[in-house]
Amino acid sequence: CIPMATPAIPVICMDLKTAKLNGKLGDATGYDGSSQRYKVYFDDKSLRPACIKRVNLRIALEIPDGPIGDHKRDRRYEPATKASNKTSTSSKSKVFVGGGLDIHEKKYHQSVEQHGADSRPAISNASILSVFLLTSGRGLEAQRLINDALSRSKRIMGPNHNLTYECESVLEKVKPRRCSMIPYGCPQGMFHVIGVEELSSSYIIQGPVEEPRREDEEKTLKVPIEDILLIAGTPVICCGLKNAAHLNGKIGDARKHNGKTLRYEVYFEDKKLKTASIRPINLRVLFELPEKRQTAD
């Protein structure tokens, strides 16, 4: 099944009792933790959006036609297995199980080695890999990679090239800092963290966010930091630590939230630093990434 916390990502429906949707392709977004369902917007515009359980969705690994997340163009998703490229939507299929990130990391590095980082294949593979990095909890890498790909595409292909539009579309999915609210009785759904108020130790959030977005219907709320659950892979910066003061100012991904200790496992961009379990109050969402050289000792 696909990750719980994710932006819109290409999926295929499987093993549904509503059989007409099996094999249909679309974008999964708007995860509801209480029902464990995603809202899926189908490529076939004759189909209405549907709320579908995680177990009935698989990531579509190959998208040969059209930029990711582009609802305006008709396209086909070609699911790929780890061992072959045959498409399958049969019951208990392992078409999308494992290997997605590894496959696209390999494709990206091969395209860089064979054609150069400024080449069209490398830039295109970078945009796809960014989505898989994000959904694997590696948000910092995802944003750095797509920022670099977009910069290269604008310089080499031009600002009005389709590849540049594709990179911009992916950046729109990677850059928002997404969260949900923990306390029972709070509004459900996915929110965007848009700011922080240090005086009250609160985040400013906007939502619930649905696709397509209806910002005029979204609310802006101030919520205590401890009552926010960041999606896996949210870029953060450490602050206010006393026993581990050397980590203050260090940036990383908040990947796992432990419901018992109420701490996040933070994987740092500086690979010399070990993973640390840190309280939410000692983390702040990182909205803009510093230059990578500034984070190195």
C-alpha cells in the first residue's frame, strides 16, 4: 500500500468490490486517517473522485506520457515490476510492491552518467525521483533535487519548455509542509504549515487541503506545536536542545513519530550525525532550505 502521508501521487486501483474502478488510474491525495482512505481523482474524467482504502491502491511507477500531476492532459500509467515491465492488475499482484525508489534512483544516476546532469533524460528522471524521495520520507533530498532540476531545465531548455513545467509541477508537490492534527475532535484531513509563532510555540496551518484546491473554503488555524503531526519526511531544524546542544541549527527529515514517546526520529542531512529522537518542541519546520554548503561543518 502507498504511504499514509503523501502529496498527490499516481496510483492504480486494485481488488475493489466496485469492479469498474479496478485498473483505473489517477492521483491519490487528501488522506483521511480515521477511515484510512485517500481521495482519488481519476484520469478518466467520466469517473467521479472516489475515497479508496490504502490497501486497494498501488503506486504507478512509470508515467511515460505527460508531466506528473497534470490533470489537463490524457495519459497512461505503465506499472512496472521489479523483474519485468509487464503490466498486471491481478489479485494479490506484486506489481508495485518494493523497488520503486531503487529503480528510479538507478535510472537517474544512469542518465547522469550517460548523458550528463544537464541532459533532458537526467532532468526528467530527477523530477520523477523527487516524488519517490518525498514519499519515502526523504523530503530534504527531494526538494534539493527538484530545485536543481528546475534550475537546470530553465537554463538549458528555457522557462516555457514542457520539462520546465513538469519540474515546476513537482516542486509544487514537494515544497508544501504538510501535517495533520493529533487531538481527538480536531478537524481531520491534511493541512499545510504556513508559519510559526514562537511566542505561543504554535504553528499556523491552513486547510483542510483537498485536490483540486479550494483555498476560499480553507481555514487558517493556530495550533500548539505538540498537537501537530508532521508527515514523514518534513524538513526540520533543531532548536533549544540542552543535552544535545551540538544539534541546534542542524537540519534533517522528521521521518518517524513515536506515539509512546511523542518524539520524532530525525535523520540529519549531515551524514556524520547519528539519527536522533527529538521532541516536537525542539524542532521547527524548515520552510526554505539553506545552501547545502552552509549546513556542512
